[in-house]
Amino acid sequence: TDVQGASYPILVLAGDDTGAVWAGASGAGARKFIDYGLITIDVARTSGGGLTTPFVFDVAVDRDGSVWFATPVGLFQYQERIWLTDFQDQDGVRPEINEINELLVDQDNALWIATAGAGIRRKTPSPVGYMEDIFAHEAGGLPDDAVLALEEDSDGDIWAGTRRGLARWND
């Protein structure tokens, strides 16, 4: 529920290494629930930044403790008391790259980002920030650039469900 007491559908739950549970809602942003259940942090209104949209489609927690939020207006990264926004706004970049449907942190701690019409983005941790790759229909072998689901199998292959079928990525 929000501060006015209205209820919103919870779309996703994710746990972290501290025992907290993160909830993403359609219309109410995201909240962090501390494991004993009495403290709730409304991360949509955290000082120093926060989500710029109340719609959170997915939440993923990486091994470095970053919490990632998939939203219709970009990717958000939360580290204890710090917010970072990943919004692509360059010439030649399709706007659909900022409509994030789903997230996946793989066994190598890379973040896979399913977009609503610009393929898949992969952010790999590097000594300074992240390196990014984009896999799309034309150059990356996807059946369609609208990616709705991601999953990693036991061999480390990444599977992508698109509007026009299934694709598998492996090294």
C-alpha cells in the first residue's frame, strides 16, 4: 500500500544477502522489507535520488549488493544510500532501449536486461563501472527485439523469450 492506503499489485519479489526482501509494484514503486518485518523502506522516495516512476517490472540483486530495478523509463541501480540511473539518450539509440521488461544476474555476475524493443543489453562488471553489449534481432540472432523473459540454464547458457520465439546465447 502507499501512503494514502491504496493497494497496488506486486509484480516481483527478490531477496538479498542481508535477508531483506525487495518488492516491485505496478503503481507504487519499490520497497525494501527488513527480515523481521517491522521496518519498510520506501525506496521510491529515498533521499539522494530514487525511482522516477512508480512502475517496477523486475528487481534483481547482484553479488556486489547492487539492487537493480527494471522500469518503463530506464534501469535504476540502488547501492546502500546511492542511486544511479541508466537512461540511454544518444543519437541513433532506439527509445525502446529504456523500456526494461526483465533482469537477470548470471553466474558470472553480469546483468542481462530485456528491453521492450531494442533487444538485450548485457552489463559486465569491469574495474571501473560496467562494459555493455547489445544483442538485437539484426546483429545478435534474436527472433525479435521485444524480449519478455530471460533465464540461465545449468550450463550457463542464457535463454531469451521474445514476441516471435525463443533464442539461446552461449559463449
